[in-house]
Amino acid sequence: MSVDKHAQPHEDRHLQAFQHVLNLKHDLIDLKHAVKRARKSQDYSSLAALFERAEHSARAGRLFAKTTAAGE
């Protein structure tokens, strides 16, 4: 029995959408922990990069959703 290693186009889009959500979730978790550390240390200088990374993940997810919806 062989296994098809190539996902169907709709399955591939679902996997990509899930990956975008997962990336954003991880970025937000990292940000949450960084905010807790920053509050304890009163050093907020490292938060800007984490906010930018989370924003980038959110934008990538929105763009993917728009292009996927437009293509259907």
C-alpha cells in the first residue's frame, strides 16, 4: 500500500491556514511570557521586537485568508 505524500490543494490550504494560526498562537504566548518578565524587571526594551513578530504573523494570516477566499 502506498501513501500519497502530496496533499490535495484544499488540504494544503487547510494545513497552511492552521500553520498561520499556530504561528500566531506561539508568538502571542511568547509575548505573554515576555510581558510578565518585563513587569518583574521593569525592562520593556525587548518587547518591541516580539510585538512586531506577532503583528507580522497576524498580517500573514490575514493576507493568506484574503487570497484564499479570493481564489475560491
